[in-house]
Amino acid sequence: MRTAVALGSNLGDRLGNLRAARKAILGLSNVKAPIVSSAIYETEPVDCEPSAPKFLNAVVEFGYEDDPASLLEQLIRIEEALGRSRDHQKNVSRAIDIDLLYCGDRNIRNERLQLPHPRMHLRKFVLQPLADVRPELVLPGQEKTVSELLDGLEESGEVVRFEDDW
């Protein structure tokens, strides 16, 4: 099933952090081609601490042939390996953030995993890179395509193309 993750970093070597996370994800045994990566965008922090540095954000989509909960656990291990602590506060600056956006049309709601990601349709820093990868996608629970959601978003905050080839 087609699966997507959002990557974000606003501490340390932001571009290096995204590259390392993508490499680790693509090295997982159940990740399959085709693999598609968005451009990287520099974005204003949303709901972070005052004076938080800007984020770099991207989306990677790939085939995945296992349970989404298993993938989530592997993503958490990648975050930890790249320096993210599990006992972090919500919405603070971080070297790496990996969010599971969707796994096919799976609709999962429990205390550990929510698919599709419950706020991605409201976030320009997710929709802009996702539109690079799947502009025509209609997310589970939505009626509009990713491009239409992005066009209709009133969220403020600049999203600037930062890097195409990473």
C-alpha cells in the first residue's frame, strides 16, 4: 500500500537530519519502490516555543507491506537514533520529527496511532510537500484533493522551497 511520512527538523544540521531520516526509512525491510520524495521546504514553526528556529519539512511516499503499527514503532526508533527523546514536550524544537501521514486508505484511531494523520489537512508545511508527491490524492475522510486542500488553506506562515535534490 502507498504510505507517506512527513519529515521535519529545526535543530542542528536540519538538511542532514532529513537526509539521515529518509535513508533510514528507505532501509527498512518492508519499504518498497517506487519511492518518491518531495522538495524540501523551509517553514515557520507552528505552535512551538517563542523564537524557535525555522523548520525544514519534506514528505516521502513509498510502498509498505506490513502493519502500520509496526512501521510507527520503526519510525520512533529512527527518531531516537537521530537524537529525539521520547519524553519531549509537544510542539517543541527538535532535530527530527517523523509523522506517519497515511497507509493506503487505512483508517485507524487508537491511543497509539491515528491514520490518516488527524491534522495534516490543516497544515501547509505538510500539504505543500505532499502536493509535490501526490497532488491528486484524496485523503481518507476528505472530499478534496491534496492540491485543493492546499489552495483553500488559510493558514499563515511562509513555506519556501529550500532544496529540490536531496
